[in-house]
Amino acid sequence: MAKDDYDVVVFRILVYLYAIFKGKQIFDQHIFLKVISKVEEDYLYRVLEMMQSEGLIEGLQFRKAWGGVVILINDLDDISITSDGIHYLLENSRMKKLKDFLSGQTGAIASLIQLVFTVV
């Protein structure tokens, strides 16, 4: 499974935003970029635009530039997870498989998975 597969990128973004929603993390663009792990900017913006159109996230504003290139016209820290995004993260079978797979990895995403999904 490639780091830039759509579902992998969506999972990483939703986990990070859910950690923020739960008050376990504050938005930090440096950490956000570590979590999404070397995804090219134009692809990231297309993924974010699609996630927003699906109702998984909100708060971002996009414009299409010459050649259909998607441009983010506000800041990434305006992003937030929606209730649909939370339900998708917690209930979608593909997201559950990614959680199980990525929780065994090292790095920022594994730490966030533990932070978000650990019952205290």
C-alpha cells in the first residue's frame, strides 16, 4: 500500500484532525505535513478538495487555476473534521484496516493512532 494512496492519505488526515477535535493535539502545519508523509502538494489539495466535497472535512477554500490546477486560497489551519468525517474514520471498513496496519508502524501517524484510539 503506497503512502500516497487516496485512502491512506484520507486516513492520515482524518486521524490528525480527530486528535485535534478531541483536544489531544493543536494544529501544527509541520506535524500535519509529517503525518501526511511526503504527499505532493497538488495531489494533497485535490484530495482535500474531494474530502471536503464528500463532507468529511470543512473550512478550506479552493480555486481552480489555469490548466485545472487546484489551489488552496486560505490556510491549512482552517481545516476541521466534520461529524461525517468522524463516523467515516470510525466505521468504514477500509479505515479500520488502515488503522490496524498503520498502528504497527513507527512515526507520527502511529503515535496519533494510539493517542486517538486508546481508551483511558
